[in-house]
Amino acid sequence: MTDNFASIHQLLRDSLEQYEQSRDGAAPDPHQRLLAALEHPYMTMPNHDEFLAALRQELTAEECRAWFAYPDFSYRVTALKPEEAVANADTDIRASFTELSQSLIRKGFLTAMPRPDGSTGYLRTYILYLCYNAVETNDGSPLNQALQTFWQYIADEDGSRLRTIAPEHRVLPNPVSLTGKTADGKIAMNVEIPDTREVIPTDLCEEMLHRCSHIAVINCVCRQAMENRGDRSCDYPIKEVCFLFNEAAYEAIRGGWGRQLTIDEARRLLEELRDMGLVQVISNLQHPLSLCNCCSCCCICLRTMARNEDTMACPSRFTVQISRPAECIGCGACAKVCQMSAVTFTDSGVAILKDKCIGCGQCVSRCPKAVLKMKALPETQEPDRYCVDRIFL
């Protein structure tokens, strides 16, 4: 364990050193400097050399230098117009700075963001934004392929390459399993309600929706990526599946790649996706930025959790308890809906594999005899949520 921590700390130190060099201009090659800045939150990309070669084909050295005249992406930074950012550019590219900026915008390396006065400015884009565009367009270019390779590496091999202080997402329990009420307020008679003192506002999506300034729905990048490479084994929907909130939603709506929803529309769609058997995974923040409706065959959060990685996502605060074993009729409804294969059957009846259960509550909501119940994990309480200025993955 000590050796593992030492290795992680060394990776962090190396990544931070690379970022500081790129920020300070210590890297003489503009393409290397740009790549180091993009890699900063993710450590060194596993396909670093492929990505660097693709960048050299996609961007000129002057475009790379112009990119650094804009602020790094943050929802809390004022975006700059080209006529403002030019003051930050090297003297020798100022005459062509407007053209360079327009080229970066067309290629997706500058992101449009609203300014306090209602006008539009630009920030440097970041890896997730580039990955999303690459998966959506799937044009076969070297840069497109490099981005999709990176995305699939995180999904297939090593999601722990994200450098985060805590899991970025967490499983959101099915509200029926916690409250016994469906979205329309009806009582589900087959659900045994846990102690209401165990349920806190951030366990309930309904509570969070009412605190959002904007809500948008976008396509699922995970399923689209699997579809692109011909490996998708499910028939869950790709279109309009994932949700963005607050600043992230506003960005998507303004950019035209997200559809704005009212609270009622969001509630209905969330219930529809839950009823399909998808697991809802929300950003682990004070003010959530995203919510995905995940399947274990395609989606990064569930796939990394199945590998026991805790960088991308963590279980909910609950686990499933067998409260009425004698009532089990062996119908299998619970096992059928479990994305993590955590429900099984023995000669004694239903059994829950605790090392696989992520506390989503889908099995509880499906049990016709109230055999299963949600129970808060021992000594769990409301965790300290943190703030981030972008969605990383």
C-alpha cells in the first residue's frame, strides 16, 4: 500500500511540474505546451505521443500560442473577446490574432461562454469538451481518434488516471427505494421504507432539481463511444440521456448541444430513465453539475466501479438489506434490474453480494414482496461536498 501511495504522489508531482512548465512557457514547443495544459487534471495521457502528433496536424504553432492568450476554462472566470485577448498574445502574432482565434473556435479549441454584460467571450477548451465533440462527430481524423482512444482507455483500463481529491460522481439512490413514493406522489406498496432520519436532501434528486438555476439534457457520450467502435451490447438510448445543471447546463444550452428542460420535464425524464433500469450517478458536489443515467456495459462510472476504482465514482450512502427473506418468491425481478450483478439466488433465496452492491436501490423498487430494504451504511453521514469549476469526466 505504501509503495502504491508513493507511486501516485510521484505521478502528481510530475504532472504538476509539467503544468507549471507549460503555464510559465518553459516548454519551447507550442504543441507540447498546449498538450501539457490539457493533460494537467489527468496526469500524462496514455496515448501522449499519438495525441501530440495529432495536435501538430490539427493546429499551427501560431494557433497554439494564440490559445494561451485566453483564460483557462472555469465557470467562475470572465471569458474574453478576441479584441481583449489580443493584449495577452505574443507581439508577432497580434496582427493575425483575430484569424487565429476564429480558426481555434471552428476547431473547438475555444469555448464560447456568456459574460456578465450578456455578450459572448471565449475560454480555452478542455479534454472532456474535446472528447465529447470527438465522439459526437466521429470524423476519423487523427485528433478525433486520439481523443476517442483516451476516452476508451479511461473506460476500459484505468479511470484512476484522473487526478481528483475525491470521487467526482456518486450513485444516487432510486427515490422510490427511500421514500416509497413515485414521481407523481403515489405510494409504492411493495417498498419497505427505511428510517426517514437516514435520508438527507442530497440523497433525493427532487430536492436538487429545485436548487438548479438551469437544467439541460444531452446525449450519452459513453454509449456513443461504444457505438462508434462497434462494441455496444445494450439497447439503452443514446439521445437525451444525461443531464447538466447550473453553469454546465447554461454552457450547453448556449452552445446548442444541450436542450433546456423545466423541472417538471426533467422529473418525468429522470423517472422514465430510472424505469428502464439505468443507474443515476450525480456529480459529488455542493452544487451538482451533471447527472448520468448509466449502464454497466457502456458507462465509465459503473465500469470503473466494477474494477474497484474510486476515482470516478463511489456508491451511495446506502446498501441493500434482506429484511423479509421468508417472503421471497424467487421471481428474479431484482436480479434482472441490477446493473452490477450484485443480486443472486441460493437455495436459501435471494442474496446480496455486498462487495458489488452500489446502493442504487433499483432492486428494492422492483421487489413485489418488500423482501429488500435500503439501509444507511454504518457511521455514514452527510459528506463534505466540494466545489469544482468544470466537469472533468
